[in-house]
Amino acid sequence: MDLNPVVIAIPMYFTLMGIELVAEALSGKRTYRLNDAVTNISTGTLQQMTGTFLRILKIGIYVVIYEKLAFFHIEPTWWSFVAVFILWDLCYYWDHRFAHEVSLFWGGHSVHHQSEDYNLSVALRQSSTSIIWGTPFYLPLAFLGFDPTQFALVGGFNLLYQFWIHTEHIHRMPSWFEAVFNTPSHHRVHHGRDPKYLDKNYAGVFIVWDRMFGTFKQEEERPHYGVTKPLNSWNPVYANFAHYIDLAGYVRKARTAADALKILFYPPGWLPDYLGGFQTPPEVDDRTYHKYNPQPSALPLQVYILVQFFGALAVNSFYFFRSADFSSWPKVLFALWIIVTTLAFGFLLERQSRWVIAVEAVRLASLPLGLSFLQTAGFGLPAWVTPASVIFSAISLLFFIAWNFSSARLATSR
């Protein structure tokens, strides 16, 4: 079983999101959209999936340095846990800051900022590639000799803390708390795309780092959320590569190797003059600004997406809890299913009928096959799971094909 605190807390995440939705129903405040929330959680699913492969590499590098190159070996105690918790957050500050100030690294973090909403589902919107650029920032802890198990636990608890600050329903915490810790108010600033809010409040847990290093900004009016170049897509796979695709296009057009390196390692948005130069992000004009919001308008299709989404979440959660028990090839096959599933939701939300039927057919047909394999492999699934999944997949596929056929006929008749 995976003992990663982030995975163990999955039920808590969805419980708190449910509470937030209840609060919205009672207050009349609306911060959720179906299309955006599904995409947020789907990108988080992709990140957790890649983490089952890459997290081992990150911890492996840490362990090698700890065992071979550490200056000391610090015995795990309560005080060492407190020390590494504080130092891990300092490392996070610089990891996070460089992710905003180096364009290549921004490709591994921009995913988290793409949502134009701000709610607890945004906390789950994470990049599948940020671990690549971020790992070196934490290796000083290995040289200092902090125990690898403590290192892994502290990282999980740090991310758990950051979950609750992604909400608009908490205005301010007590002043002493706001002075020391990261809060929803501070983190709303960080997610703002307004020029005065850009590149501020990098803290994970302790906002004191921003106060110390000159990157703190107090919340004034509520920000406009998102990135300065909107993603305009519900495709979670594309969301992970959109910035890299843009960078690759600019690097190909660079006239010198020096300019190509500057495009990669200067701040996001920097370009040589012959490619347009650096453009200062403009103020957001509420008169012309509209969130990206194509969505399936028909209620039956929205219900279908929700049913399939929660079904996929159940399957994915099982994998994340038990990923340590999987051998390599089942992990790869499960990863492919998760990728296909997130693509399917993106196509459904964007109404891309050209691909969606084929992708849904592959996803639904492979579900009972995979569950049957897990059952025979001794993963302890009840006997009814496979036949139930066959019925679920068959009904889902028949409904979806019939819906698309009737929608196509209706469009033709018009």
C-alpha cells in the first residue's frame, strides 16, 4: 500500500470539496464549474500517475546522496522532524520561485495556474513534469543528513497544508496567523494574473519567506485567476505540454544559440526583439474578459460525464493506494488507461466528436478487462466487480453512441 500522505488524504480532499459545494449552495457564491473542476482533478490524476514512476527516482537520488555524500546523519526525532519541515518549506519557496522566474521550469508549474476559477479542486491541479525541475532544490536536505523517510513524509504534509488555502470562502485568518503562515488570502494573490499580483507569495506553509525575500504582496481586491496566456482547453494532457510546445516553437525561430538559451532560462514571456520582445502583461479588462467556458449544455451528457468521472476516480484511487503492489507492466497499462481516460474527459467537455467515440470505446472496453486481470492476480477484488464492470461499460457505451447518433441527426435536420 502507498503510504504517501497525499494519497492517503484522497477521501479528505473530496469530503472538503463537498463541504465547499454545500457552502456555495447555502451562500449563493459560485466558484465551481463542472468543466473546470473535472479538468483540475484530471490533471491531478495524471500527476499522481506519473508520480508512481518518478517519485521513486526522486527519493532514490535523495537516498544515494544521504548514504554516500551526507555531511552528517541526523537521527529521526521529533525535533529533526520540525527542523526538516521548516527547511523543506524553505526549499519549496526557492523551487516555487524559480518555477515562476525560469521559463523552462514554468512549463512544469504553469499547469497549476491555468484554472480561471479558485476553489479546492484547483489545489489538485498539478503538473506531471514539475518533479523533474524541482528535485535539485531539495537535495541540500540530503547533504545535511535528514532521514529519507522523514523527508518523504514532510513533503507530503507540506502539500496537505496547501490544500485548504485554495478557497474563496475564507476571507482572512487572525492577524498573527496571517503574519506567519500562508493563508487563502495570501495564496489568492499568488494565483492572480493581475500585473500587481504576478510572481508574489511563493510560500508553501510559512509566508515569512516571502516577507524575508521581498516577494510578499497583501491581497487588495480579489484577483483575476489564471495565466496571462489562457490555455483555452479542457484537455489535461495538452495542459501539461502547452508551455513546452510554445517554447519549442520560439526556440526553433531563434537566430542564435544564445537567444535560444535565453528563451529557455529567462523569465516566462521573454523573447528577443525580432520575435516581439518581452510584453508586459496587461491589466484585465472586465468589460471584455470572459472565462473559457465551452461545455456540454445537455443535462443527460453532463450526468454521463459525472457518472463516468466518479467511476474513473474510484478505479484510479484503487491504483494509487495499491501502486506499490503492482509490477512494471501492469503499472504501464494502468498509466495508459489513466491517460486515455483524461483525454476522454477533455474531448467530452470540448465536444470533439471526431475522436471522442473511439476514445470512449477503448476506455470502456478496457475497464472490465483490467479489473478481471486484477481479480485473477490476487488483488482482493470482490467476485461481482468484473461482471458489474461489464454491465456498466456496455450500458455506458450504448448510451453514449445513441446520444451522439441522435445529436448528429438533430444537427442534420436543422
